[in-house]
Amino acid sequence: MRDKTTFIYGDGLDGKREIISKRGYVTEEMLNQSSLVVLSIGKTEVKRKDFDRINNLLNLLEKKGKESCGKINLVFDYDFDNREIYEINDVCEYMLLIFQKCPHIFYYLLPVFEVATPLIYCLAGVKVISKNNGITESEPINPDIFINCYYTIALKTLEYGGVIGDYERAIEILKSLGCDRYLKLDSILKTNGNGQSLRRSHQGIKGIRKDNYSDLPKVLEKFNYYYDDGETGHVIMAIPETILEEAERNGDLDLYECPFPCRYVLQKGYQMYKDHVICDGHYNDFGLDIDESYYEL
């Protein structure tokens, strides 16, 4: 049972709505255990591809992890437009960019089929074939792209669920979204193991999850993680250049990866070697020694 629903409006929408109505940004206080937040994205935001409020929201959701499951109802303020949102190219492009920023976004969204399906259709490429008596019939423009979209949503949701220790609820979300209508979820579960996408260098360490640090070069994305220990934060898993020779002699480079702050890697530079990131950083008997000013929580 939800005890509070908060409506957050952008541009182009006036008037009061039920429970709580606010303009502007979602705050951490709104994301309590039994809350639902309705975030309305305005036409101006969509046209300008303004992601300021979305970025703020994603940062909060990532911070709260499994506490954010199903908390957000994302809507687009096109009230006087008779088209479905997936018929509006600007909305489809905006939604695609959100998905690129946060491929596991559906973990955070309200897991109700009728609510989430139009958002998925924005990504999947769907056209309307008829509208009668308030009932809209649609079909995929390209069935392969359509199925691949559902597969990607399922895979990324499961991966994230595994990383934050909420794999079972991730599975239930996918069923609520109707993914099992188009996919054999069992086969994805088998290929995805228990949803973990951590690296071997993370074995035995708790409080680590996959990250989505902004403006990273694509080659660094798979090495990007978040250490939720109150000290480390956003990192790139890289091998210190000073111990590369030792790692080579050992033959198992994975075990020599260390959590370099993202800011440090981007400022100091890096190189790729045998599908690993190599970065120059001071390393001693206690581990990596980087100035604390580079760390971001």
C-alpha cells in the first residue's frame, strides 16, 4: 500500500493534482519506503533534450539501490496530443537517451503493464494500426528489433538486480512488464547465472554495484563500478602500471585490478592492454594510494 503519491511537474502543466503536487526536482525525502513519485517530463524538456531533472533522479535512484524499486511513474506531458507517446518521435528519442544513460531504468519504474508498455514501445519501434472506441492496436515496425529491445531490458534488469542483491524482484518486474510474452525468461536466467556482473577482482567484497558514470568513453564502461562503502564511490577497475609486470608474471591480470576513482582516470589518462585498463597510480603494501580529492560519492 502506497501512503503517499507525489506529482512532480515540469513545464507546460498547471493546476493542483491529488495528494501532493510539486514543480521541479525529485528529492531523496520523496523516495521513502512506501512512496510513489510521478515525474512529468514537459514538451520543452523533450524538445531541448534537457536531462537535468532526469540526471538528478537517476543519481538518487542509483544511490538508494533496491529501495528505489518501482518507485517512479515516468509520464510525458502531451495531454492535448491525441497520439500515443510512442508515435511522437521526439519522445521516442528522449526515452532512448534515458535508456542509454540507465539501461536498468525499468527496475525503478512502476511495474504495471499498462504504464510501462508505452515507454517500452518508444524504444522498441511500434506503429499504431487502428484506433477504435478508445482501444489502440499496434504492431512492431521490425519484429527483430522489437524482440531485441525486450531482451536488452530483461538482461540489464537482471544484471542490475544481481549486482544489488535483488535478483528475485527483478524477475518479478520482468513478468509484470510482459517480457515473458516475447522471451523465454528461463533461457536468459540460465545464461545470466545469478545476475552478477561483477568482476573477478570483486570476489569476497560486499557493497559493489555496476555504475553508469556520466560521459565515460565507451571502452571504460564495462570497468565502471560503484563502491558503496562511504569512501570510494565511482571507480574504474584498472591495474596500476607499477605492478603490471608482476601481474604479467602471475598470468591472471584480473586479480590485480584496483578501484581507481573515475575522475582520476579521466584526468590522468589510461591505456588498454589485453582487455584491461592500465593507469599510472601509486601503489604500496596497503593498496592503491590516491589523493582523496579524486573520489566522488
